[in-house]
Amino acid sequence: MSDLDQQHPLELDAPRFRVRKPQLRVDKQGALDDAARVTAALGGFVRDFSRATAAHMEACVHCGQCAQACHFYVTTRDPKYTPIWKLEPFKQAYSRQAGPFAWLFRTLNLKPEVTIEELEEWQELIYDSCTMCGRCTMICPMGIDIAGLVGLARHGMFQAGLVPHELWAVAERAKREGSPLGATAKVLKERIEWLADDHDVEIPLDRPHADVIVTLSSIEIMKYPQSIVAMAKVLNHAKASWTLRSEGYEATNFGMLSGNAEWQRESSMKMIQAAIACGAKTLVLPECGHAYGALRWQGANMYGKPLPFRVLHISEFLAENIRNGSIRLKQLGTSLTFHDPCQISRRGGATQAPREIIAALGAELREMPSTGDLNWCCGGGGGVVTIHRADDLRYRAFEIKMRQVEDTGAETLATSCANCRQTFDDGQAHFHWDKKMASLLELVADNLAV
Amino acid sequence: MDLLSFARGPALWASLAILLAGTVWRLWGIFRLAAKEDFSEPRSTRLIAGAWRAIVGGMIPKDEFRNSTTLATSNAYLYHVGLAVIVFGYLPHVYFIERLTGLSWPPLPAAVAYMAVAVTFVSLLIALMYRLTDPVLRLISSFDDYFSWFIVFLPLATGMAAINPPFPSGAAPQTPLAPVPVALHLLSVELLLIWLPFGKLAHSFLVFISRGMTGAECARKGART
Ligand code: SF4
Ligand code: SF4
């Protein structure tokens, strides 16, 4: 165990995975001095700047509308949670040092220099209060991708060593052990053995060749192992030639969430190489939102060329196999409401897949008022659920979701993201709410027609 | 050289030159950066269509946000449309543009233009009031926001002062009946042209780029904009 594990041990029995509450209000890593941190933060921010990011940095008209789309502002009415404000020091530094009129801003001192105090203050805004859900982009009259910019700001914050400890610790552990939650290859193998035994289901691991390679989220491995069984059941039912591979099974990407681009790449490359090694034509991602963003939309860019296989979220895989008749389902006959994981629907474009599945299950879909690509985030995405001091804020945001779910009056509540699911489980415990979040994959697995 | 000749001559050309150079420079700030090559398998390749959908669709607020944004959006509509009516529909402006570019079109009735002035005037004041009183807007507003507001309001105010005595209809005289107010009005417009590319008024051209890029990205992913 590293020092870090002792300082911030994982609380495996807690309602959600997390490390013990750190005492510091503003967290710092490494030994950089203040000036070096400020320089590193800006350097990391602009390093991956593209034409589109520059356009978004330039375009804001300060209309304030984005506040109305953000669950953290709407539930607190605190102006500091206005989405674009979360980027203020980065905008300031951009104008002064990188924008087209940087020389003018510097000479006339139109924008003051960013200070370490500001960056420390903004740690909460860049991490605790942004789930990178992208809802603000939908309201912004200029179409600014604030979530994308927050992602770049996190690159800067990581370089500066200004990441909330819990998120940093989880990312560091993922880098060191291959899993943020201790689901190492050895742990996975043991789990698979007992799950296969207990449930009498075949779960292939390390087959040399397969058409489909399946990946998992650590949250499933450690907290929702029945998801692995469900995954195996549906793939076996569809008679797929498939396997898990111990050199590349972990689909979560805490390098991406914390802001370490190199760690992000390493995580993605493991899965990519595993897929290539077994000659897979399709890589199936688990019920995890950010894993979809990381591999489906960013994976090929990490690889540097198009991937030699398709990447599908499990809901897309299910919808496709239901469509072609490989998966046949019994009728569920209940009413159901679906919580869209932001990274799969709004930011991923796979909004219709779960709806096809729900229709095939014969469930009466009761949509929440703002749904699909305009859904409200559960409040726990973007790594926020790992951050202790964000709990109160997150619970407030969660209240929107609870109200929406209640208003539908649906009997069943389902989603297709294990991170949303643990956020719901935690919210359920906190509010003593009587609704339980179900997994769409598990609903399918439980209702396969024999 | 009297004030009017200055406003119609060197000041006008200088301001147009600055407008052009500033716009080019600002756009260069964006386009000098490489567009990131995206190797992910696109769900759709109709990126241009996606960009246009976002540009045009962005003008219509989404139902989901109607409750929270109707007031601010309607007001923004009022002064945007109002300004367009005044600039392109008021007879003296049509003459002015014709002198400058050779292009002309039939003006709107004076009454419509005066109505637009009144609506825009009130609407801009409401916008300023929002900015000064709404906690979110107060927090995020900078010098640019207030200065840009002033720079837009100024031509409206000087223009109103130049309305009297009434402009004789029929032909465009070389010398207006009240040269000084007209000169001041022209100078205030020139100030706007000079400031436009440097501050937030640049959204008049940045809106196409920013919305378009998001629209293309969403089309690629098969997501809605
Ligand atoms: S991405 Fe989501 S959480 Fe972040 S500022 Fe925008 S609306 Fe708020
Ligand atoms: S909605 Fe868009 S333009 Fe308006 S303040 Fe927010 S980011 Fe800026």
C-alpha cells in the first residue's frame, strides 16, 4: 500500500466508493511553489487548445443564461455556480496570455494576472460543482462547450497539483493498479470464478480470439457484480463469440476525470490493445457514462488513428441485437422512467438506444419533463460523487432528479450508468427515498425469452 | 474641414479600416490554431448541415428552458430586431448605405422606424437594468459588457437628437439641415465600428463560428443541438 492509500483509505462499505474525508479545504499535490502552480495551470489549460476551443473562449456574451441550465446553480441560486463563471480565471489568463489581443490586455493591464488564491478558490468550481454534463451548452445562445473547457481547465489544475484529494487519489490508484477501486486483474479473475459458479453462467476470460471484447466498470466489479452476470447472460443469449481480457477490462477513466491526459491515454490504450490482441470486431463498453465519452469519442484520438474495431455502449449493443432478432425479450409490463446518463445521451448521441430496449421490454415509458438530450444530471458525474466536501451540493442537485422521478409515477426507475446508479443509491440513502435505481442491462438479462 | 466632412470622410474610412483589421485579427486568433483531427468513427458525416442547424436553431429557445429564459430572450430579440429595423429600414440610413456601397432598397415607413427606435431604446434600458440587478449578471459582467452597452446606446441617443428638424423626404441632400447633430451621430456610429471587433460585440460574427462548431460536433456524435 502506498502512503496515499493510508492517508486516504478507500471506504469500501460506504454507500458509494470514496476515500475517508480529507481535512484540507483546498487540496494540493506535489511541491510546486505558488508561482509555478499558476504557470502550470495555464500551460496545461492551453496545451490542448484547438480551433473550436479558441472559438468558445472568444464567444461568450455574458448573458448569464447558462446558469438556468445548471443543476448546481438552479438548486442553490448562488451566482458563483454560473457555468461560465467556473472558467473565469482561465478566461482571464487566456485573454492576457494567449488570446488575439493578449499584448493589449497585458500592456493596458485590462485583466489582472491570475493568482494562486484564485486558482485555489476555483478548485471547487472546476471540480466539485461541475459534472461536465454539458446541459449549459444546450441553453447557451453562443453554443459554448463549457463542459469541454472545464475538462481542459482540469488539465491545468492537475498540472498545478490542485485536484481534490479524493479524485486525485482514485485516479492515482487507477494509474498504479489498473483500477480506481482495487479491482485488479487478480480480483476480477476471482470474482468471475465465483460469479460463474454461483449463477451457473459462462463468463469467458482471456479467450485468445473473440468477435466481441467486453469491458467493465470497477464500480460494477466491486459494487454491482450482478451486472457482470447480466452482461454474460445477454451475450451468451445472443450467441456472441465474446471474452473479457485481463490486460484491458477497466473502462472507467479517472485520468480523464481528474485532468491527467497521459493517464487517460494509458487507460484507453489498455482496452484498445486488448481488443486488437483478440481480434475483436466490436468492443462493448459497460453501463458507464464517462467510459463512453472516453473511448467512443476520444479513444481513437488517444490511439492516433481510427480504431480497427467498433465501440458500442452496452445499450447500443442490446438495441442492435434486439433489432436483428438475436436477443428476444419477455414483456415486462410495468411503467418505467429512464434516467439518461449525460455522457451517453446528450454528449454521446446514443439517446435512442435505451428507448428501443424499453419498447422491446414492453414497458410503458414515462419520460421525465426534460429528458433525453436535455436531461438533468444526477449530480454525481465528472468525478463529483467521489468528492466528499461536494456532498451537500450534490444532494441539492439530486433533489431535482428525485422530484422528476416522483412526478412520473413510474413503478420502475432505470439507467445505464453504474456511476449514476451509485449516485442514486447514495441519494436514496441520504433522503430515505423509497425508489431504487435499476440497471437497464440487468432488466434485460432478467427478461430474456428462453 | 468641418465636423461633418470629417465624420463622413477620414473618420468613416478609418473606423471601417479598424473594423476590418480588428475582425481579421480576431478571427486569426481562432483560425491560427489547428482544427483537431478527430479519428473517432462519426455517427453522421453531415457536419455542415449540423452546423447550420445549430446556427439557425440557436435562434429559437428550447421548450425545456422557456420558463427560465423567456423574459431575457424576448428582450434580446427586441433590441436585436429593433436595431436591424433602424439600421436597414430608416430612410436616411438607406441613403447613407447607398452613398457608401451603391446598394439600395426601399425604406420602411418613417413611423415604423420611429417605433423601432422607441422599442429599442426601452429594451436596451431594460437590458442594462437586468445587468445591474440580476446577481448572476452582476457577477459575470466586466468592463466590456457595460462599455459595449454604452457604445450601442450612444448612436441611438445621438440619432434621436439628429432626427429634428425632419429630414426632407424625396431626395438626399448633400448637407443635412442640422449638420452638427448628424456629425455627432456619425461619429458615435464610427466609435461602435471601431469597438466592435475587440469586445463582445464581436459576437455578431463569432456566433456563426461558435454555434457552427458545436453543431458540427454534435452532428458527428448524432446528438441534438
Ligand atoms: S457542464 Fe453541467 S454541471 Fe458543468 S456547468 Fe454546465 S450544466 Fe453545470
Ligand atoms: S449562456 Fe453562453 S454566452 Fe451566455 S453567459 Fe453563459 S456561456 Fe456566456
